[in-house]
Amino acid sequence: MLPPVVVLAALTALIPPARTWLGLSLAVVAVAGLAYLLAMPAWRYRVHRWETTDDAVYAMSGWFWQRARIAPVARIQTVDTTSGPIQRMFGLAGLVVTTASAAGPVRIQGLDRRVAAELAESLAAQAQAVPGDGQ
Amino acid sequence: MTGPEWQRLDPRMLAISLTWLVPPVCSTLLTLLITGGSLDLAAVITLGSIGLTFLIVAVVFGARLLTTRFRITGDRVELRSGAFVRRHRAVPRERIRSVDVTASPFHRALGLRVVRISAGTHVAAESRHLTLDGVSRDGAERLRRLLAPDGASADTALAVLRLRWLRYAPLTLWGVAGVGFVAGGFARLLDSLRINPAEVGFLRSAWSGLTGLPLWAAITVPVLAVVLLGALTSLVTFAETWWDYRLEAAGGDALRLRRGLFSTRSLWLERRRLRGVQITEPLPLRLARGARLNAIAVGLGAADDRSTSAKSALLPPASRRETDRVAAAVLREEPGFLTGLRLAPAPRAALRRRVTWGLAAVALVEAPLVILGVLLTEVLLHIAWISSVVLVPVALAAAVDAYRNLGSALLGRYLVTRCGTYGRRTVLLDRSGILAWSVDQSAFQRRAGLATLVAMVGAGRGGYKIRDVSLADGLALVREATPGAFEWLLEPTQLLESTQLLEPIPDDRSGPAGDVSSLPGGPAL
């Protein structure tokens, strides 16, 4: 969200002849960005949830577009944890559970790092215990 | 290293690398022909750089050829290649999903074949496909027999080429697009060679002939010419692609497809890799009661899910009856399996969504016209209302058609889903091949109590959508299609309560959206 606002603000300050139009687009972008910043994280946090059982992994994500994904443990192919620099700063990690489908994995994001690691380990063990690998 | 000897590709392939020099030679000759023998500096530079590029390509191709070795050991196929960067790739033989033998016209002239070995998604991406480009014809057949064990029993043809399918060929539109493509390429070539089209003899005479005609003829003649040329291109493409087409059951558990005039292709498809079929009816074909049939199979690749993909096509564009028959035979069902297929319709809210999309699309087109019309000139306003008189009915018709095409059902072992208006797709998915489910909802869909379900499979596109079903019906369909695996998580009450998939959850549980107490017993079959 920040880069376009900064760029537009710089342009508005530097190019006097186009100031009206640039300022107008700056206002539009800034207002939309602010609304997004205020609404999205809370909305997303309210939607996101996950659950694992002996048989299946379940994750729900999104905000305007929401997506609930369910994969049976018997179909799990790989279990990975991911965490980017910002996630690491907050001690968070994500879990990516793939099946043989190319339509995308089941993702659980923003877990406590320890929880994610434990979950990955137990899911991997479960997937190995159950026969069948998704094919 | 122990094991069998490393083998080289056929040395005749060096002749093939020379064919890279054909395009520059041809373009030079063509330029000389058009300009009558005189070349200016720009043309020399353009032609020279084209020639140099192709020469480099030919040399690299030849070097790779000479350095490529392959061998087949007891349990895997290995390929080593590369002059500067050595690559070593290996595919375990038990992972081999298909062995295709193809040949370009040049390959055929030299008695050579290309053997393409494909493995499933379990294998690392870079060795998913091994291509042995340049094996002798007998060698290719030997490799195919060795690697994809042939069913010994007699083959039975499921379909062979019928001449009456030719009439569907011009309805595929690619011909017309092809004419535009060739014309565009020609114009660019002339432009980059600094040749004025008006100075080219036959173009000038065509132009003066056209301008001599009355206006209506000057418009219809080129249109007719393009359409005719397009139809002709389609026919030629059809002949090249589908010549000698034959789909047969090889043994009990595999299918073999063979086709092609100049470059023959053969596809070997084990039935256990088959996850379903897709029947596509683009509008022109649908109006002529025709359809395309494609396989959804593991190892064919995601791009081959497209109905225009020749690789996964099981049948040329053919009549809907023929498509249904072959689809049933491929899936090993009764011949009348797909006749009278009845799908459960989508709720009315889906129609409202489609009408909204259609009108929004029209509004998006009209908005700039109206804004500019108010600001600048009234002419644009007239254009806006006249075009909307045409566009609004078209959008509404498309919306209604899209709504009527929506549907889903369970049919024996298969989950059936249909959607689309310009290209109507009917997908039959083997229920046992469904790996996971996704329930997608936008905020608008949640308000209307709708959801888009995605059945995820390990083949084709990866996920196949059931668009805009009512949430309760959709979950019932999921439970019925894949019993057991998703049972408890998809108990509607549990899903709703634990995830607030529907919001707001109606307190009395009798609202139309959250009506779980009176769940229907699944959609009509």
C-alpha cells in the first residue's frame, strides 16, 4: 500500500503543473488504502481458522473472497512450513499442505512458529501412517 | 558406471539441424523476389540478423545433438545432454506415465521419430518429460514397446476418422484467426524490410480491383475472402491433425490414440491415469450440435486441459452424439451413459449474479462514451445509446444462457459439472480421484447463500469448479460424491457454526440461506 502513496506524494510535490490531477489521484489512492488497512486485517483475522483431525486438514482464509479447503490426510503429499522476514519478526510461520492437485495447497498462515513446527511434524507422521499418497 | 551402454541419437539428425537454415534462406529469396533483386542496407541488416540468429540456433542444436546420450537400465531411463552445461536426467521406469512417438515432416523424410517419455507429478519437475529427439523408426517402436508395455490382447477401435466430421472443422474459428496472424506477420515483414505494400505488384492490382467495385462489394468481398481462407486453413489444419485418426482400447486397461498426416502423433493412456473427460461446446460448434472431447488424465500437464489442446483431445470436433458415445466408451460405461443427462439447475440467485455481470460489462463499455459525450460532443451520446440497444439484449441473452448451462449431478462413478456460455464445458470427474475440496465464496455469494465448490484432482486443470450452487446443496453434493473422506467436517451444522461460512447465521435457522434443518437429499440425479 505504501509505495504508490509515496510515489504519488513525491510526484505531487515535484511536478507543479500536474499538481491538481496528481493530488486528486493521491487522495483517491490514500483513502482507498486507508480503508483497506483499517478493514482488511481485522476481517481477515476473523475469517481465518484451521483444524486438523486424524483424517483431514481444514483451513479457511480470505476476507472478501473466502475459501475453505479440506484435504484428507490420506491425500497429503508434502507438509512444509514457511516464514518470511516479517513473519519471523513476529515469531510466526505458515503451513503449506500439498496434495497431488495442481489447483493449490491448503495453506494455514500466521501460526505461532512452534505450533506450526509441531503441526507439520504430526501431520507428516499421520500422512505416513495412512496408506495412499494422493494418487 | 555399470549397466547398459550409453546410446547416441541417430546421426541423421544432423541433417535436421540444417533445417533451421530454411527460414532465413526462404525469407531472403522472398525479399529478392518481391523487390526484384535489389536490397537496401536496412533489408540487408534485417536479413543478416535473421540469418545469423538461425545459424546460431542450428549450431547449438547440432552441438546438443552430438553430446546427447541416453540409456535404459533395468529400473530407469537416463538422459545426458549439453555441450557447455551438462545435464543428467533420469526417470524411474515405474513412474513412466506415457510414451508418445511423434515426427515432424523432416523427421519422416529421414525415417526418424521423436520419443517423448512423460512421468507423473511424483518426479522432480525438470525430469518430468524426457525427449529423445531423433531415434530411428524401428528404435522408437522398440522403445515404446519396452517402456510402455503393450497389451497383448487384440485392440478394438473405439473411433476412427469419419469424413462427416469435416463439416465441424471450419467452426473452430482458429482458421480465421490464423489468416489474421499470417497477414499481420506478412505486413510486419514488409515493414521491417522497408517495402511499401503499394509497390508490391499483386497487392497493388488487388487494391485497384477492390476500389473499382461498388461499396457493398468492396466490403463483402474481403470479408468473404477471409472467411473462405479461414475455413480452408481450418480444413487443412484438421487434415494435418486428424488424418488417419484412430482411438482404440489396447488390452483392458489402456487407450491408444494415433493421428496426423505429416507429423504423426500417438498417445498412450492408461485407464488408471484417467480422472475423467471434458466435453466442450464452443458456441459455433454448439449451434451445429457438435462438441470436442478431451481427456483429464494424470501426466498430461495442466496446459493440456484446454479444450483446444490437441494433446489431450480424444476426438476431433464431432457431433454431440458421437462425443457422448466415445466418452462413454473411454470411461468404460454403457453406450447410452450420457444420453439424456439431467443436471440439477443452479438457484435463481445465480441468474441474478449473471445478469448483474452482463449489465455491468455493458456499463463499463458505455461509461467512457457517456462521460466523454457529456464533456465533449453529443455524437458520442448517440453512439452510446445505439450501441446499448444492441449490447444490452446480447448481455442479457448471454446471462440467461450462462445460467441455464450451470448445473451439477452425480452420475454413477462420476461427478458432473457444467458451466460457461461461449464455451460450454461439461466435466465428468471420477469421484474416487477427487483429492480435496475447496469451498469458495465472495461476499456477494455469501449474501446470496451461494458457493463455488472446487473439486481438486491430480490431473488436468487441477481443480474443477461447480459454480454458484446453494451452499447447503453443494455440501450435500460433496458428502454424496466423496463419502467417508470429508464426512464429519462437512456436517453442515458444524461447518456453519465452527467457521461462520455463512454470515450472519440466522438465529431461527429457517432463513433461505442457512436452512440446514430441511436439507434436500442432494441434487436430483
